[in-house]
Amino acid sequence: MVIGLTPFHLSIAVLAALATYLVMSIALRLACSAAARISSHGGLHGAGSAAGAIGEILGGTSRWLMLLTAFLVGVGTLNLAEPWHSRVSHLWFLTLMLQVALWANRAVTLGLSRYFTRHAGESAQASASSTLLSWALRTVLWTVAMLAVLSNVGVNITALVASLGIGGVAVALAVQNILGDLFASLSIAIDKPFEVGDAIGVGAVSGNVEFVGLKTTRIRALGGEQIVMSNAELLKQTVSNYKRQATRRVAFTFGVTYDTTPDQAEAIPGIVRSMIEPESKVQFGRAHLKGLGDSALTFEVVYTVLDPDYDLFMDLQQKFNLQLMRDLKTLGVRFAFPARTVHLTGHIESALPAAAAPPLSGAGAGPRPAA
């Protein structure tokens, strides 16, 4: 007899523990096999992807925790007195919480790995962001698991939770700028407004992205210098991603002089259309007499370049400008430039004073000048 238990009771407990471990092992193997089979037939999306993830998570089940669970099942068949019964209950909770935490930890690792592989490729910045986010989620996960275990064994965790909250607030306030840049890095990695190698414009800065780190982003400017920008400050501004530009819409204006006749002005949009439409990489939009300006008749032209290449756009714009100069010269129309014509009306009198009359002789006339 052991601590009041007969050999028969101990044998029943051992058999129950062995049977429990065998059943759990078989069930786990069948579940993993079924998940692998569904994943292989279902592909990488939908049910196949979910089944594959479940299979990988279940594959992380701890054999030691299974043995402990089987042992606890066997012990549960025994009629234990206090305090052993309470201790076994606490051990049950600890085993369950540890296994759930291990499954959740594996799910976090698997989920982040799949997400960043699918959306962010294998860049160093994506790897660093994945590591940072994984560390943060695991810290929260194991902190919650530890607090749950302590609460189950009778520890008053209210003061501990309050201390952790106050400490977390103090740390966050102390490093809020760094945390802002870190979370901005995560936003760049997850939302992907741009990637390494993209040509972007941010405020007055334009260039190619060379590196996206946890705190800063480095841009090789068009002038050749390297611009280092804080991730948080960068995301506060409007970012233009030129690499993702599929087409380029162009709108330009020009003016002709007011001595242009209505017939000539009416012919200009047709001339512009015939000049742009033959280009295979350009889609003509419109050409109109936009308005009557102070010193010119203003025309507006809109077209779309079907290739976003900037050099191609400049070549085409130069070609159109030169051809427009030739066509307008042939039509007899001149380009306008800022000028003002002043029309004067009425008689302009001389501002010079009239000649003085000679003084009369007599009193008060004064002496006569010598001849």
C-alpha cells in the first residue's frame, strides 16, 4: 500500500495513464495526417491553407506535456485527499495553459512567416519587421499565460498587473519616438506603400529607396546624395510611388496672339489632334480653346502616355512642341508672350508756359530796357 492506495488502484491508474497517452498519440497523428491530406488537395488557399496551418500547429504538440496529461488522468482515478487534490487541479491548469501557449506561439510564428513571405518577399526589412512583431506578440502571449497560471495557484496578480501597466506606460513615454519609428517600419512592411528599389517622391525629396530599416529609410536622391528620413516622419507625408505608375497623364497649355482669326483658332485643335494621334504609345485626350487671357488666346491639350518612362514622356513632349511650332508657323499664327497695348485718346496739350508779354509804359511800368 502506497500513501493509502492499494496495488489494484495503482494498477488502474497506470493503465488509465497508458491508455490516455496512446489515444492522444493516435488522435494527434490522425489529425496531422488528415490536415496534410486536405492541404495537398486544397492548394495554398482557402481550406487547403487553413488545414495546412492547423496541421503545422498540431505538429508542435509537446510529447512531455502529453505524458504529463496522461499521468494526471491516471492520478485522477485515485481518491486523493487534500492538499493533493488541489495540487493536481493546479497542475492540470498549468499543463493545459502551457500547451495552449505553445500552440499559440507556433501559430504566431507560422502566421507571420506566411504573411511576410506572401506580401513582403524576403527583404531584410521584412525579416526585421517580422522578428520585431513576433517578439512583441510572443511577449504578450507568455505574459498572459504566466499571469493566468499565477492567478490559478492563488497569487493575487492585481498589484502585479497594475505595476506592469504603469511600467509599460512609463517605458512607452520614454521611448515614444523610437516606438513610433518601429511601428512605422511595421506599417511600411505590412501595407507596402513602397519597397526597396522603388522611385518615390516625399515632399521636396525624390529618389530611389535603398534601405528600409526599423527606424529610418534611406533614399538615393536624384542629385546623388543619400537622404535619411525617420519612418514616422516619412509616413506623415504624402508619398508618390513612381514605380507603380502605369501611365502618365500630360496636360499642357500654350497661347497665341489676339490677331489670330476665329478660323485659325478653330483649326488649331485639329492640328494638335493630327499631331498626337499617330503616336502608338500615346492616347489623345482633348484639345480646346480654354480661355481668353489678358494677352493670349489660351489652348489646353491633354494626352496620356501609355508607358510611364519619364525619358519617353520628355522625348514625346519635345517632339510635339517642335511640331506645334512648325504647324502654327505654317498656319500663320504666332505664339503669344506677355505684352500690353496702351491706346491713347484725346488732344495732348503742351505743358510749356506761354511767352511773357512786354510790360506797358506808364506808372509802375519801370524803366524801358536799352535798345
